[in-house]
Amino acid sequence: MILMKSNQQIKIFSGFLIIIFRGLGGAMGAILRYLVWLRIETNYSNQTYWGSIIVNVVGAFLAGLSLNILYCTKGRFTNILRGFRHGFISGFTVFNWFVFDLYSLFISGHVFTACIIIVLCLMVNTILYEIGGSIGRKISPTKPDLTKRSDSREIPWEGER
């Protein structure tokens, strides 16, 4: 058996941890999404799309906030935390759930409502993403260089994009 260099072992182990934490983040995000959706649906049962709208708007804010905080953070567990962030935000803001609600509105004849929701969500999500990012930049100790994507460097075996 050929033994790997210790640096390679660390990279593989780090990549494995990132995958595990993305999965844990995704599971936690999905559970929180369901709890938020359930709470909203019980209060507004006649309008089923409010749950996914609120989840996506909150998710846009959290994505902007966490992006700027984590991309300014340097340390031993930074990539693992970034993996958790990607998993959590992805699990929390599942886009196909939002599309299903829009589709339901379209086929039930509420085309105007669906179109208004699409436009408003795009505008509000973009604004809240920027607000979250602005807050994240203000509370971070260093300023991020958002002109460079570091996603490809999170998993050691991924190449440059």
C-alpha cells in the first residue's frame, strides 16, 4: 500500500469534512425551512405561497450576510464553515419549492398574482441580499475581495472554474 503524503491526507480529510458539513447544513436548512413554512401556512392557510416567499426573502438576506462574514474570515475551519453555509442556505431556500408554488398559482388561474410575486421576489431578494452583504462587510474584520470566486478552492480536488 502506498502511503499518501500527510499534506494530501489533510486535503482529503478537509474535503470530506466540507462534504459532511454541507450535508449537515442542508439538513438543518431544510428542517428550518419546513418549520417556518409550517408556521406561516397555519396562519395564512388560504394563501399557500407565503411560506416559500418568506423563506426565500429571509434566505437572500442570510446568504448576503454570511457570504461577507465567512469570506472575510481566515482560520483553520473557514472552509468547513463555508461548506456548512452553502448547505444551509441551499437547504433553506430550495428554489424548486418556490417554482412549484408559482406553478400552482398559474394553473389555478392566478396569473397576475404569480407575475407580481416573481417581480417582487426578484427585487426584494436582490435588495435584501445587498443589505445582508453590507451588514456583513461592516461587521467583518477584513474586507472581502468579491471579484474573485473562492468556491472552487473549497474542495481540494476541484479545479479552477
